[in-house]
Amino acid sequence: MTIVHSVNKHTLPPSAIAVLSVLEDGSPKTFKDMTEQVSIAPRTVRYALKRLKENGLVIEKFNFRDARQVLYMKKIQPESETHAEMAST
């Protein structure tokens, strides 16, 4: 499996690119973690996450340690899908 690298960054706002870069390490992050790391207003981070989810780049996971918080992770695609996307561009 490979992490998605074929993102059309021209269609994403700068805030979404910043949030995506925080998730690059592959570890799950809470909303609060991301707002602290990117130093962007919470409202803007929320919008960035919405855009990333719409584009299938981020997934939400249930937080078993604290059910009040959601964990966000960068979506991982199988190797074959990544090659297919690169071939179509």
C-alpha cells in the first residue's frame, strides 16, 4: 500500500494542503491536534477537512480512548489505484 501522492493541489485551498501535510506521517490526529500544529483558525481547519474528505484524501476513525473526539488520517490507497491515477493524467 502507498500513501496518496497524486493530489491535484490546484483544486485544494492552501489550508487543506497545510492540514494534509500535518497528516503526512500517517498517525491519527484529533481536530485539536491539527489546529495546534497548523496555527490556523478552527473554522478554517474544519473547512479544510471537509474538502479533503470530499476528495477522498482523509478518513475519519472512531477514537476508542475518547468517544467525544474523532481521529483523522490520510487515506492510503492500494498500489494499483495509484498507478491507474498516474496513468490517467
